[in-house]
Amino acid sequence: MEPRTISRWRNRLPHWEIENGSYFITIRCQGSLPLTAQRQIREIKESLEQVVSNSDEFDRLQRRIFLTAEKYLDRCEGFAPFLDDHCCQSLAEELDTFAVGWQVRDWVIMPNHMHLFVSDQDSRISLSKAIRQFKGRSARNCNQTLGRSGPFWQRDWFDRWIRIDAERIKVQRYIANNPVKAKLTSSPDEYRWLHSELD
């Protein structure tokens, strides 16, 4: 049986929140993608707007957006505040108090973005509100830590509802291996800004 949909909306990316869901989330820093990447993603989004949101084609295009962004994010060409350990520490502390009723199960802080795997554990606020509040708090703290002002996070974020256990494991492996894929470390165990519940 399909879980009850709480809300579906589109900002720059499509979002779908369901009751008691688990989600893979990517939040990237403002100015973290070069114009080439932004242009490629905009073209994919235009195609995405033409397809039904619960179709295989929709999932395929959404994955293409994610993979295109990741390819460029791993190059670390733009704003990369998390090269600073103090900024990473501030963000990691914010994750401990993400939102009441939301459990952050796995996370990784990359130089210019972060990945989260979160689960609704009887939340009192929507996922979108939880993310907006988290982004607001963490932006203030990180800007203060870095002695800067102005936009910190990109306005929108990527989220994907995790439907089955095999997909959960795939997401957890992706999070754990992202620093290795980006050549920041040779092993997930050596990367300081990573928390994984994967066995």
C-alpha cells in the first residue's frame, strides 16, 4: 500500500513528502556549481517538468540532475566553506539538533555540500520546514565562524524519498563513500566529517 502523501511541491526541484518517510537529502552551498553545470541542470529540469512525477522517466531525470550536480561538486570549484574544520564542527553540532522528531541517521560534510539520510520519527514539523530551519541556523553559525555575511546555502535542495530497504543501503553506501569518490580520503574510516550507521 502506498504511504499517505503529506505534500508535493516544486521549487527549483520537485519534492515529495510522505507520512513517516525516510529521505536522502543533498544541500549545497551557494555558488558551489560553475555555470556549465547550472546550464546542464536547467536543461534536465525543463525535461523533468514535462513528465508525470510518479513515472520511471521522472526518476531517471531526477537521478540525472543529482549525478550532474555531484560530478561538479566533487571538483570543488566554487564556494567551499567546509574546507575549514571549525565550520565543519559547527555544522556537525547543528546536525545533533536537526529537528524534533527527525532522526539524522547518516551524514557527510563535503567541502561545498552535504548529504543526509533522515527518517521521520513522529515529527512535529514537515521535512521542508525542518530543512529550512536547519539551513537558517547553520548558515548564521557558519558565516559567523568564517567572519563573512551573505547567502550561504543554495535556496533549494535535493531530496529523494527512500522506498525500500535496498535503496536505503545504497544511499548509506553512497554517503559513506562520497569522500573517497571525491578523492578527499582513501577510506571512509579516515574521513572526520562522516557519520554512518551502515554495518
